Amino acid sequence: MGLIGRTSSLLVSALLLTQTVAQVALTNSNYNGITAGEPFNITFAGDGSPVTIYLKNGPSTNLQTVSTIISDTTTSPYTWTPSTTLTTGTYALEIIQGTVTNYSPNFTITGGIASTASPATLSLPTTTTAKGAIPPTHATGAISPTGHGPYATGAIVPSGYNATTRLSTGYASSTGVVSKPFEGAASRASILAQWVFCLMGAVAVVAW
């Protein structure tokens, strides 16, 4: 290869090297200790044309723009003060120069607004006592009858009940309640039947 050929090769290599070096990039060695409300110097290198820098967050495959840090600047380092309204969390920087885009590593901003989650609502069961119901802990006898008849086996029955006359001398009551005489429902039905029977007999006598 002649002198001209070697010179051409060197020029091409130098041009390629210049293009590689000129690609825009964020050049900070670390992003530790970034705090909301405190200045942080962002350094970058490129081809000397203006750059725009954005603050991003979200998954690395779907970063979302939080804010524009600076547009059309050529000054490096650029002093950036993160807003105190930022939520404490993980972020990244995006830098664009012409058609070239590059990113910083992920970093944490502290001292911002704490991330809060809505507390779960705990629903507790409520117990409702029907009006007039006798609490099982105070009632005498079972709540659910288990037999048949005027007063089923296990049912709460009036005190002083007489199975022959079907009359009662008092109410069924819980402890401490004063009893009061009354006539049971079965007894009232019996008396009504007797009156009807007598009335039918009197009508039959008159008709005869």
C-alpha cells in the first residue's frame, strides 16, 4: 500500500473515532446522594451542539417523562436542583442531541414527598338483635320447639301452665321479670269453641 493509501486509511479511522467520541452521553461517575431541594451537577459530552435533558421514571422499557430539566443547552456541567414536590423514588436522566438519545443509570431521589398507599378498609360483621327477641343467654327453655302440641317440647312456656285446663298463672319470662297472669292461646281457642257450640245448640232448640 502506498503512502496515499495509508494516509486515506488513517483519515477514515480518525473520522470514525471522532464520530464515536462525539456521541452524546451523560458523564457523571455516580448519581449517589441526589436530594430534593439540593443542587446536583449534571455533566455530559457530545458534538458541541445543544442538548435537552429530561427527568424520567418508570420501567426501563417504558420510561415516562416527569419534567424537562433543561432545553437547548451546551453548558456542562449543568446545575440541577430537583423539585421538593417530587416523590421519593427511582428515576433516570435522558439526554438528546440532534437525533441521538442516551440515558443515565437509575438513581434514587430522596427528601421528596413520601410515597403513600391507601390503607385497606376492614369490614367488621355486625350483629343485629330483632326487636322483641329474647336473648338466648337470658331466656328459659329452648328457642326452637322440637315437638308438637300446645307447647312443644323444649319451647318457652308460660309459668304455672295446667295441661288439663290449658290455663296459665303467668308469662314465660327471663330472670328478674315479674310474671303476670294470662290465658294461653290454646285456652282462648277452647273457650271460643264452647261458645260456638252453645250458640248452635240454642239455635237448634228454637228451631225445633
